Amino acid sequence: MSLGQTMLTAGFVVLLIMLTISSNRMLMESQETVFEAEAIDIAADLANALMTEASRKKFDENQANYGTNGVNAFTSSSNLGPESGEALSSLPDVAPFQSVSKFDDVDDYNGYTRRVDGQTITGFIVSVKVYYLVSRTNLTQTTSKTMLKRVDVKAEHPNYLPSGFTITRIMTF
């Protein structure tokens, strides 16, 4: 074999290696995009499931006293979260979720987190923040008790959805 043929063959081998590496990179990037899209779908489902769970609870622990005390009967903004006897054994909560049976009102979910595994992607963290709003026209967080609570549920995954997926619902008494 001549030197020219050897160099030509070596050039083709290098070109073949570069094409293989490039196509492998494209396949991996495509697979990563698929996982990210699937993670968004799963995160949306998980956030909606937790929001539905919280929405089925009563507005406030003390809402029975609303008739005599108005909004002053509601839980203060500094005490939003589980009341005594509703504390969970550990956070993040894992299935079967203790929140289902231990929490009785929506603000018990303030500061709550759970670890959830999807069918194809595991390790999602779903967290909740609950706070009072000034009014329907002024959706600013307030420390005053009002008839409006905002519930933010965020689902995130460290690899596929680090910035998270958040849904919000305004609860009205």
C-alpha cells in the first residue's frame, strides 16, 4: 500500500470517527429533550394532584368562628402551616402521603414538601407556599388576615426541571 493510500485511509477513519461522535451527540441531545418534555408533563400532573388535594380542604382551621369575629378568626400569617397534632414525621413526605389524613385546612400545606416518583422519571420534589393576598384586584402578599389565600405549588426535578413548574390557585372564603 502506498503512502497516499495510507493517508487517505487514515483520513477516512478520522472522518468516520467524527461523524460517529457527532451523531451520538445529536442522539443524546434529542433524548435529553424528550426527557425534559416528559418531566414537564409529569411535573404538571404532580403539581395539579397536590393542588387538588389541598383545594379539597377547608379554607381555615378557625373558619367556624368567622360569623362572630370576621377575618380576625382566621389563622395569622405567621402561623400558616400545620397546627399542633398535624406535624408530619419527616419532610419531604413520601407515599403514602401523610398530608392526606393529617392536614384539615389549606394553610396546613404552607412549607410542605413531598418527594414523588413518576412512572418513567423518579425524584421529583413538590413544594407548597400559602399566603394571604391583599384583595382580588391587588394580588400582593400581605401579613394581614383576608378572605383570600394564594396557594403556589412547585414541582421540580434536579436533572430535567431545575427551575421547576409552578401552578397557582387563589382560594376564597
